Amino acid sequence: MSSLRSMLILAFGAFVMSACSQPEVSAEPEAAVGYALAIHGGAGVIERSELDARTEAAYRGILAEALQAGRQVLQANGSAVDAVIASILVLEDSELFNAGRGAVLTHEGRVELDASLMRGEDLDAGAVAGVSRIRHPILAAQAVMERSPHVLLAGAGADAFAEGEGLELVDNEWFITERRREQLERAREADRVELDHTGSRDAADDPDRYFGTVGAVALDAAGNLAAGTSTGGMTNKRFGRVGDSPIIGAGTYASNDACAVSATGHGEYFIRRTVARDICALMQYGGLDLAAAARRVVQDDLVAMGGSGGIIAVDPAGRIVLEMNTPGMYRASVRSGESPSIAIFADETE
Ligand code: ASP
């Protein structure tokens, strides 16, 4: 009897000990991974001397707001896809960035928007190109992914699809801001297709100044990755021009086997270099880690071609990489249990 009791006590003690030590053991990997989120609002020639304190504060404020919107989703155990969308919705609505309202203008003075979304779990993806009436192109990309048999819809067909899906439509005029009209005027005068930047007087002399595309990448608590990107493209672009942002593998890619990437930069180079997919492929087949893969594509391969810009990326272990070959990139990131970081200039530590 007494030996049975002591056995029970021993067994109970062992149970209590294992129950007590359990959280410590499992807390480690969870703390190491958890969720991770990064966002960008474009890369390019962003100089301290050209960004007054008020404007800089406004950029940092919106980045913080967009990051928080995505973070809330992840904190509530939401999906990486939903977190990416939540962050991009904030950035699309901000006139500071080249996406949604405040996007750059085509040669004719209209707005044509591109966006894409990819889910790393099953490689499902959706994108729209050259849309002109959808208030939130990232929601149209989601609708294409989730509610159509297609990956990419373009132009009037994409606008009509979004309408059929009940998404909010607006007049093209609604997207246009005075700042963008002036920027187009300058680009027209210089007779040049200009990448997004209006801040500086000599912007018209430098086609590679600032790309205001927005994007987000996320890892959720379930271990799934997602990436999304949204843009107005380039100022004074030919109508019908499509950049890398809606091209899966160029501006956006996500695979749970490797990483999730959203790019910003001179789209023609990013398309030819298949930037987002190359980074994932270097990890998947080349054995590189995320930092090495991103560095190679952004600093070596793109630079060798003359392509400027940057990427944000996250891998299944929650490592975040923010890589650019330009003097700056509007960016922010956060991981579970850590405080958010926001940065603009390349030499800022995240
Ligand atoms: N990548 C975009 C495009 O070429 C531009 C940007 O990043 O702002 O359309």
C-alpha cells in the first residue's frame, strides 16, 4: 500500500515536473519563430538633406500605423495573407506613397495601378495590372487569388472583375493629387519616364531617384508565409506599361519552402532578373540563407545590370532581411516579442 502510494507520489511528481518544464522546452522554439512582419514604402535616392523633419515624421508615422495594422492580425493569430493585406491597405490610402490614392500618373495624366499577393503555403497567387478604378488593388489581387481560377487579370477586365466581386470602385480622378500632376508636368517637360520621386528639385535629372511602391511580407504563428505589393508604376509611363509589382516571381513571391519577398525598384530590371523568385530559389536550391540570397540578388546581380531598388523578405524561421542598393528605403519590421523598428536611410540600423 505504502509502496503503491510512494509510486503514485513519484509518478505525480514526475508529471508535475514534466508539466512545469514543458513550457520552458516549447517556449524556446516558439520565441525563436512566432510571427514576423516587414513592410516597405519604396526604395531610392532618399537624402536626409531633402527630407524636412515634418515630412520625415509623416513617413515614419504612416509606416508605424501600417506595421501596427498587420501586427494586430498576427498577434490575434490571423494569417500572414491577412496581415500583409492589412498593412498594404494603410499604405495604399496614404498619399505619401505611389500606390492607391496619390499614385503616379501615366503620360496621359491617368492612374494605372498594379498589385499582387502570394500565399506561401500552397503557392496560390493573385494579381491585377493596369487597373484604373479599384480603390484598393491589393483587395482585387486577393479576389483573383481566392475567387477566380486565374493568377493575373489586366485592364478593363480586372476592373470589371473587381466590380463583380463587390470591391469599392472610384473615379480615376479620385486617385490623382496635385503633387502628382506637378511631377508629371516636370517629367513631360524633360520627356522622360520617371521613377517616383517628387521631393527634390533635381529629380528631373535623375531617373532612378525614388520608387514609392508599397509592399509587405509576413510569417504567421502557423508557420505560413505571404507577400504582397502594390504600385502606380512610373511617372509618365506609357499607358499599358506593366512593371514588376504584379508579376509573380519578379516583384512578389512567397513559398513556405524558402521565403516571402516584396520588391521595389526599376521594374524592367526586376522582371528580367526575376528578383523575388531568384532569392527564394537561391535558398531552396543553392543552400544560401536569406541574408546571403538577398544580398547576392540585390547587390550583385541587379547592380551588374544597372537595376536599382530594394526588397523586404522573411523566411520560415522569422528572419527578416531589408536589402537595398539605393541610399534609402522606407521600411519597418517587427517580430513577436520584439519592439518595432522603422527606418528610412540605408545607413540606419534596424
Ligand atoms: N517597381 C515599380 C515599377 O517598376 C516601381 C516602384 O518600385 O516604385 O512599376
